[in-house]
Amino acid sequence: MTKVWLSHLLVSWIPRHRFNTRVQNSSESIDQILTNLKLIAKNCEFEHLKDGLIRDRIVCGTNSFRVKERLLREDGLTLDKAVGICRADEESRKQMKTLNEEEQVHALRRKTQNQRTNRNEGYAKKGPSRRDHEKRESNSSFSCGKCGTTHERRNCPAYGKKCHKCKKPNHYQKFCKSKFSKSVHGLDEYSSCKSDGKITSYSGDKLKVGGKCSLHLKDKNCEFFVTDTNQSPLLGFKASHELGLIHVIMTIQTDVDDPVKSFPKVFTGLGCVEKPYHIKIDSSVNPVTNPPRKIPAALREKLKGTLKEMGDKEVIRKVDEPTD
């Protein structure tokens, strides 16, 4: 009895220790730590206190001081409200990171343009020497490798134009010297199509469908329905069969003897009970009389033949008088 009690104590205390020491990692999202806390709490026997303890663990274990301060100021904080605050903070940080990257790109571009402008102004302010003047006179027109035409220096029609191959300025695509071009295909991660389909869980509960999307799995495109639940993705029978995850076996060969051949008397004839069988009826239930069901005219002859056959085999007996 002592061993059983100690075993039960260890089973409940070890998950509780893991639960109470769980903190959010620097690269971990709120959905990931929430899912992990729910899995650990299943073996902690928290019962009706589970949601409140998960909320407290999120407040104590969050990796953001700003979020923790916001949660502690919230009056009547619930688990759903705490998760919503954490998700909003994560989304705002992502947006700020994107804006900062765009500002850095614009600042670098402005710096490059200013350097080019200052360099050109320096050349313009510097007085031309006699040698430069003679060289400019001899090379007033030349064959340009950026636009493919012959023109005067600093009068290239490709200046300021953007190459469609390498995306760099001041030359045409036909005269681009880059060996290859990088192509980036943007994918909208959150795009989905509306769906009128209805999904029912294994327990019979209807799930709210927010839309559907097509994802590439191995060598096939599978259609996924998007629901407003924090659950793991599931594959249906059709997708699992097409991906080769399950195999349908149509026939099964066994070495067991056919019971019909082994016991022919049992499977021959209708079979009757030797002694009268008494059907037990609850006397406290009020009896109910239902009218006979109407038989379609096309089935009446077949019904008469079937009733006569059952009467000949003594399965049923015709009654012409009222019964109890």
C-alpha cells in the first residue's frame, strides 16, 4: 500500500515541478509555451484550477518585462485575456522589426545617393586641366557599354534607369554584366479561401471553418480547412491514402476452417427454441397501441407470400381475436 501511494505521489509531483519551473525561451512564441503547459497540466491533477494556474505560469514565465508589467496591471486577468495580450505584443514586435529594416534600407540608399551627388559636385567644382581638356576633346563621343549607343560622356540615356535583370541602376538589361539574377517569389502566409464546408470532430462537435488553403506535401497538393482552434493539423483518409501513409487491404486470407462446413446442422434450417421462452415485460410501463403501418400496393402480394411462408415454418401465428 505504501509503494502504491509513493508511486502516485511521484507521478503527480514530477509534472508539477516541470510545470512550475517552465519559462518562455527567447525564441518561443506564446502559442508554443501555452500548448506545452496544457500538455504538462494533464498529468498534474489540477482539476478546475488548471486555467488559473496556466495563466499564473504565463505571467511569471514570460520573457518580456513589458508584457509582464502589462499583465500585472490588468484587472480581472483571465487565461484568454493573458494569451491575447501576449499575442498582440508579439505581432507588434514583428511589425516594428519590419519597419526598422525598411528604414535602414532607405537610409542606406539615401547615403549612397548623397555620396554620388557630392562626388559629382566635386568633379564639377574642380577646374579642368589642359590635359583633361585635350582628352575630353579627343574623346567627346564614345561607344557606351551601358546603353549600347554612341554618345558624349555623362550623357548616357541609361543613367537613372533600373535594370530588370539585376535590379541595379544606370544600365539596360541587354547590357547587364551580372551572371545570374535572383528572383524572389513572395508567398502570403495568411491568405486563405472562403469555404462553405462543415467539419465535425470525432466526438460529434461541429468545428467553425474560417477558410481553406492548398499546401504542398511531398509530391502532392492537399487541401486544408482552417479552423479557429489551437490544435495540431490533421490529415484525412483521402490525403493519407494518396501520400502512402495508410494502405487499404481489400481481402484477407486466413487458414481458419469455415464454421459453416464444420457445423452444418447449426447453419441448416431456421432453428427453433425447444422450450417456450418467456419475455419479461415491465408492468409499470403503460401499454401503447400503434396503428398498423400502411403497405404500398406494389408490395402487398410479396408481403402476403412472406407472411404465409413464415406461418408455414411456425415462426409466426395468425391471430383473429383480440390479445392482452
